[in-house]
Amino acid sequence: MFDDVLFPTDGSGGAARVLDHVLDLAEAHDATLHILSAAQTDSDALTRGREDIAAEIESRARAAVDTAADRAADRGVETVRAVETAAPADAIVAYAASGGDDGDGGVDLIAMPTHGRTGIERLLLGSTTERVVRRSPAPVLAVGPDEERELAYPYERVLAPTDGSACADVAVGLGADLAAATDARLDVLSVVDVAHLGLDARVDLQIDQLEANAEQFVESGVDLASDAGVAEEAITSEVVTGTSAHREINKYVSEHDVDLIVVGTHGRTGVDRYLLGSVTEKLLRTASVPVLTVRRPADETEGN
């Protein structure tokens, strides 16, 4: 399912923890691991007489790549090494699209931490992940800093929230393909977000209609999962009602021992935005499990 996986790293502790998980994934899929570090040495501050700083940044980047590649070699995972002198998000997105200098059309997956701590770690981690998620042509597996939760691959239970939009369908399809490939359970969930509703007498009718729509969304998601080869007994569907979509999703994760959330990165207008877009970004910051994001194909994407 994944032949080429891109792992951006700056050598930080957070990146090292994620690498163990990525190596499990690459080994399971017999994938080539592309290890990239962004050494942003082309800014004015570094090019005006401070070549020593630029050299140090590039040296650290190469050391981070070499360290990760050595660990991959110990696991028998094939690697490609790259250091790019560009802003981290730009370097990651460009590499994902091209597959590097010797690439043949891009990578199948980017796997990276959601944030780091201080100092040089901030060059790659943190908001960089969100920028990559918004722009990446490939799915992005974002792994959070929760060191108390053990990361294991293959995943045993995958959650695919849906709001019925085309973007959500792409995410459900990816989650279904992953579940089918790894014999995981797949949960299809739709959240009825009532926070935007008023207090007039028509609210109950509006909620009824939203719940009916949500039932249709999960039924469609179940059909997608079945078409992808997920066994009927391995599919769970549910509709929940609440005032915060990302909190309801996180609650579901906790109550059902979910190992991975798969979501679209954006919707369009109206009901789409209640799950996709800002909710995905909130999940990236708050989820206790890895979050796999996917965009709609470029020729189907509106407003991007």
C-alpha cells in the first residue's frame, strides 16, 4: 500500500520517537524510507557574512539524516537520504511531490511529528506540520508527542469520521484501504455538531434532519469500506451528537481504543466545515493517537 514513505527529521527527541513507528510501518509494507532534513541556509541573515552558521545548520541536518538512516539500516529498511536548503514546509511538500532528485513521481506517505519543543526543533516541528498537511499532495501521518501511549503498527482499530463531503469520502476510502490491507477494524463516525444552532422552536427539527443526514453519511462510509474489502464484521458505524466535533472524536477514540484517526484536510462550505478544515487542525493538536490526513485530488479541490 505504501511503497515510498517520507520521514522529515531534525534529529530531535520527538522525531526520534516517531522514527521507531515509521520504521515499523516501512518494514511492514516493504517500503523505501526517504529521510529528509531541511537546512534553511538561504535567508539574508545567513548569507551576509555568517557562512559559519549556515555550515553548522547544514551539518546538523546531515547528521540527523545519517542517524535516522543508520537506525533504518539496522532494521533492514532501504533508505534515500536528502538535505534541502529551504524552509521546512516548502522542502517537505516539494520532495513529496517529486520523490527527490531520483524520484519517479512522488511519495505515497509523509510521516512526521506534530510538534517539537524549543530551539532548533522548532525549525521542523510544530506549525510546520500543519502547513505540510494543508499543502501536501500525499497523505500525512502526524504523530503526537504523547509518550505515555505506546505506538504500534499495524493498527488494530482505525477511525474514519465523515460528514458526507467528497473530501471525507476520500479519507474514509483511505482508512478502509488501510484497514483492509492490515486486517484492522474500521469505525465510521459522523458527528452532529449542534453548537451553531439557535434556541428557537425549530431546533429539534433541525437536529432530527442533521441526525438523519449523518446516518446517511455513515451508511455511505460503510459501503465504501465494504467495497475496499473490509469484512462486514470488522466495520462499526455510529452517529454522535455534541457541541464540538473534535472533542467528540477524541472522546470516541478514548472509549473505543482507536489507534488511528483518518480525516480529510478541508471541506468546502456549509455542513462540510463542521468536520473538515479547522476540526482537522484541532485534531492534529489534541488527538492522543496518530492522525492520518488526506486531501482531495487537485483537480477536484475547490478554493485551493
